[in-house]
Amino acid sequence: MKKYLLCFFCIGLLCSRCKKENQSYNDPLMGKWQFYSNSITRFGADACQYQSKPEDLYLLPASPYCEKDNVWEFSNDKLTIYNGSVKCMLDEPEKLEHTYRKTDNDLTIDGRAYHIVSLSNDTLIIDNCQQINLNGPGMPPVGPSHVRVASKYSRMR
């Protein structure tokens, strides 16, 4: 009888360990995502109140963007961004590591708030509000404004 109890205990312990290791696979965010495209979905004072919708993103694949060959990899507590061979800056590192937290449709990456517009097994669309300064050389002072930028990623298989 003791052998049976010990056997059931060991099996239960192993199964609970497997369950903990596989929990990340239940979250569709986990894994590698290839940059697909991005777009400004709203510009101006009301940009931060606007919530992008998937139909706002009639996005074609990126071609001129330096992010076009970037890959985002989400693991349990870390986001690693692998910068591809097309660089945005000459001194751009090969990869960047960030912390992130996901709560429902909110995603925070190193303190910056993003909204998950859509997340499926194949597609990730996120957006965030960014402040931009419209003052430029030779331009009348306008002051800062805001844009809502949406980005679309495809799951890598």
C-alpha cells in the first residue's frame, strides 16, 4: 500500500512540474514574432484616448522600414528583441533585452504602456501613445502633440 501511495505522490509531483513548465505555452504571446508593419492610427490631442482597432490596420508588409527584419521573442519574464541586418542606427546592438508584464490586454515593456489590439496564434497587434514635439528649425512653435502608433507582428514557426 505504501508503494502505491508513494508512486501516486511521485506521479502527481511530476505532473505538477510539467504543468508549471508548460504554462507559458498556454499564453499566445509566448514565442517569436516577426515584425510585419506599423502605422499611425491617430494624430493629435485625442490620440491617447483612441483605441486602435484591427480594421484600422490595413497594413501592408513593411519594406522600407529598418524594423522589417526584427524579431521579438517573449519568454516568461523577458522580451528579447533581435535587431536584424537592416539597422535603424549604425551602432544598433544585435539584441536588446527588456522586462515586460502582461495583464489582460495591457502590455508594459520597461515601463512603457502598450495596448494589445489583437492577439491570436498567428498575429499580434499592439499600439501605444507617444508624445512628439512638432517644433522644428524654421517652424513656428506649435508645442508637443501625440500620436497613436500600431504595430503588427506575425508568429514565426
